[in-house]
Amino acid sequence: MSDDVADRIRESILDGSLSPGERINEVELAKVLSVSRGPVRDAITILRQEGLLQGEWHRGSFVTEFEEHDLEEIYSVRFAIELVAIRALIANRTDDDLLLIESHAKAVDDAVRRGNQREMLSADIAFHDAIYERSGNRRLELVWLSLRSQIALLLGTRQRNHDDYRTRISSEHWELFTAIRDRNGEAAEGLVRDHIRTAFERLRTDLGADEEPASLVEIHFDSPSTAPFL
């Protein structure tokens, strides 16, 4: 029951029904979901661990509201691990790996055609899930899973605030699939760099950040030689 409650709260956060900074009222949630407060408390613990909720027990919980330094940390880590995952996948990929990743690219297309924002976000995340899963590096996948919900929250924000998300999402994922299929590591790394940097810059704009990017992120995004191996 706690997992089910967490799923329902998570969905409300990711689709924007619960806004960043909004307080989570345990009593009201328990009434709305027709459950006791115990599963709600457990669900809040789960979502705090995922980074979707913040706060102290005596002050209550709030939907995470990201600041610029949060973006810098999340996207610089994502950039580092996604490069490693792509390299590992390209080096060892099988036909079954390609079929799985291709199926997720098709799911992105289907969601875009239907204009369903929730499905687009889910398909986008699932595509990257497959890359980490099939990279063959379990610890790398665990790092991704620790950031997954926060990245989904940020992608949902970008989706709602920027029309280019819908117009770019299909082509970006097909281009990356093609590079993986063709074992074109250079092209794949360039696509990862462009994809993550674009998302980062759009979100920084939403926060009203200064025009000049943070130096740490600038180094990670613009200098292939500095991209770390884990």
C-alpha cells in the first residue's frame, strides 16, 4: 500500500498537479486516498529518498523546489554517467539490446503523436532506463536510479515550459539510437552532450539564472577530454 500511495503522489508531482514548494498534508492525503496515515508517512519517506520531497518531520514535507546549484549537480553527474553508459553499451550491445531501445524510441513517437505529456515523459525516461540497464554496469545503473525521479521532475518542468521539448524529443532519441546501432561512439557522445546541455540551459532560464553557465558544468559539457570515467 505504501508503494501504491508513493506512486500516486509521485505521479501528481511529475504531472505538475503538486507544484514545487507545495506542502504535503498527511491528513488530507490520507482522506483523499482513503488510507490510514501510516502508508502516507511511508510513501513520504520513499519520495524523500528519491529527492521529490524535502523537509523535516516537525515542519512537514514539501515538493522539491530546485535551485541553480541543484541543476549543476544533477546535470553534471548525469552527463558523466551517461557518457560511460553509452560507451559501455556501444562496446557490448547485442541485437536484443537494439530491439529494446528501438521499442522505447517508438514509444516516444507514439506519445508525441497523441500529444500526451505524461506518456512522453514516461517514454523519455524509459528510453534512458534501457541504456543504463543494457550498459552491463549495475553500479552505474544504481547511480542513475538515484537521480531518476529528480530528472523526471526536471524534464516535466521543461516539458510544460518549453515547446521545443515536444518538437525535439523524437528526433533526439532516434539519432541516439542510430549512433548506438552503428557503434558510432563519437556521434553518440556528441548527442549526449547536446541533449543534456540543452535541457540544462532551458531549466536555468526558468530559474532566472545568470546568462553565463557555471564553470563546472561548462567544463563537463564542452570539454570531451575532461569527461570522467567511473
